[in-house]
Amino acid sequence: MADVLQTLEAEVSRMLAGMRRLSDDNIALRAELQAASLAQRQLEARLDEARSRVESALDRLPALAAAGSLASPLQTIPPSTPPSKAD
């Protein structure tokens, strides 16, 4: 009878240790999930903001080009002066 009780005690102890490990893992996974969800929401907000800025810039381009205020990229670059031979 003592052997049966010892075997049962060992089995219950093993099961309790497994439950504790699973509980700890569950807590850690919930924290990771919460952090990942927060990071995803932040990235989605940044993506929405970037999308809005790009759409706004694209909406302004035709108006600027039609008004003649959109300069050619070559017109905005100042001419370079060659280095003097005295240098």
C-alpha cells in the first residue's frame, strides 16, 4: 500500500509541476501577445499616416504642375563651378 501511495504522490507532484510550467508559459505568452498586438497597432497607425501623407502629396502634384510652380529637378540644382587651378 505504501508503494502505491508513493507512486501516486510522485505522479501528482509531476502533474503539478507540469501545470505550473504550463501556467508560467501561458503568462509569458499572453505578455508577448499583448506586446505584439501593441506593436502591430502602432505600425498600422504609422502606415495609415504615411499613406495619408503620400495621398496628400499626390493630390497636390497636379495642381502644382498646372500652376507652373513645379520646377524641373534640373532647374533647382545650382550650376557647379569648376575648381580653380590655384587650389
